[in-house]
Amino acid sequence: MICAGVSAIGQTTIGSIQELAGVEPDYSLEDGNIRCVVEYSDDDEQSKVIAALMASTRIGCLQLEDSYGKKFVTVNDVFHGDTKINISRDY
């Protein structure tokens, strides 16, 4: 059930970035891990949409982590310089 929840959140985010922001993220969906990297453009509106979607994904996965514990869901924020560009989920 937890894996299905994380998968649904991650796949919805990837599809939303594609449809709503018009951006093709670099992503992978593997057993136990979802990885999504998005390059922010100079388009402020597009960047706001991407940032909101990624933040929403993070919040949803953190809520699962809080509910079920780090044994089942671990949220890893990965930074590049001062900018968060990748959020991966281990479950």
C-alpha cells in the first residue's frame, strides 16, 4: 500500500510537470526508488509551476514518511549548489 501511494504521487508529479509546465523531466521509476530532476528555465511562470509541483510531491511523501516511519518511506532531498533540483524517494 505504501509503495502504491509513493508511486502514485511520483507518477502524478512527472505527468503534471510534462502537461502543466510543458517540460520533460529527467526521471527514473525503479523498484524502491523514484528520481526526478528538473532543469528550471528562465520562464518565471514555468519555474513557479515546477517548483509548486515538486514541493507538493515532497510534502505528500513526507506525510507518508511521518505516518508510516522511515523504515518504510525515506525522503531524500538532493541539492546542487544552493538549489534543490532533485527529490528522490526510497521506499
